[in-house]
Amino acid sequence: MTESKDSLKLDSVRQEVRGPLKFFAEKLTAALTDNLRSITVIGSSLTEDYRNGQSNINTIVVLNKQDIDSLKLIAGMAKQMSKKKLAAPLLMTDDYIERSRDVFGIEFLDFQLTHQTILGEDLFEKLTFSKSDVRLQCERELKATLIRLRQGYIASASQKRLVRDIVISAVGGLTPLLRAMLWLKDAERPNRAEPTFTKAAEQFSIKADPLIQVRKWRYEKTRPNEGEITAAFKSIYAVVEQLTVIVDKFEV
């Protein structure tokens, strides 16, 4: 690894995450040495959606090669990482990134939109994607979400807490997907969740309010009653169903 600890670029990340990221980068640099290519921060810790003490710090670690030794080294850091709200990193190689643009366009578009490489070379800024590949993935993910909602509801046996968790998970998954659909329409892509829902509502004539409300359940100490949860499930299911029809008609 040609980069040194002193080459960490932390000035562009918020103060609250600099300490954990410095710890993480220094541990990885020492443990992985020449196999460490870059560390990139992604997700809410770079936006105003970040909630100190609640939000995880998400990263992508690019290696020169994938091997079990590297996995073991990082796994050995898991407890320390968890205490610092560092999520398990996504491990990739240059080759994996290049060969995955056609199947993980939704995810890579989101990485590209909101990321900061703190060590090594930025491998995401110049990535390009095929609209036909992204459209197909959007359709597949939306239809899979409908299946998960149906199966999850049945498996929950209508238990209030479990249904609430199902819709929270569904809304979390919709956020990058909606941004990908906005990209397909050459529309603005906000990097925050609520503005994304609002923009998608304008562009696709869906209801943003249920998405915004359910997302708040993830962080706020509210206890929605059974009627509210049932109504939310119906609304989110209807939104996903509507989006499935919309994306199926996209011409790209």
C-alpha cells in the first residue's frame, strides 16, 4: 500500500465520524498493508440524514485481491467497529466493480451520488451505467419487494411489531431504487431520503407521505397502533405496485 496514514482525507466528512473513520483506516492499513487499495465512505453519514449515535457509518473497502486472510483480519475488528457504529464494510476489487455495473446499477449509482474516498483512489466517480440494465434491475427489485411484502405479512401472522419492521425495511430499500428511477428519467437525485420521496412523488405521481411517515418510525420513539401500521402496509404496498407498472413502461 503506497498510501500512508497521514494521507487520510477526512476534512470533507462530518466531525462526528472522523474519529471512528481514522481508527478504521489506521487498523486496516496496518492489517492489510499492500492489499488495501482504497476506503470510501458512503451513505447517510455524508448527508443531513445522519443521526449521531443512531446511524451507522458505511464504507466500501477496495482490495487488490479477495482472500480469506483479509476477511479474517477485518472480522477480528468487528466488535470494535460495532462500538463505534461502523457497519461491516462492503469488500470489493477493481475487477468486481467493473463486472458488477450491469447487475448492481441501483447500488453503484447511489455510491456514486454520495461518497467520499478517504484513502486511495476514487474508483466510483467516473463509473458509467447502461439505462437498460438499470431499468431491468429496478423492475426486478420492485417485483421482489412485492413478494417480500406478501411473504413477510403472512409470516408475521399480523403481529404489529413485525409488520412495522417489514414496511420500514421496504421503505429503506425503496430509497436508492427511487433515485435510480429518477436517474433513468434524467431528473434531479437528492441525496437525502425525504427529498427523494418528494421528488419521486412529483415525477411519478406516487404518494410520498406514507414513505416519509414510515421512515420516521425507524428513528423516532413512536409506537404506531395496529390501525396505523395496517394502513401504512397498504399504502406502501400500493406505492410499490404502482412503481412496478411505471418502470415496466419506461423507454430507455
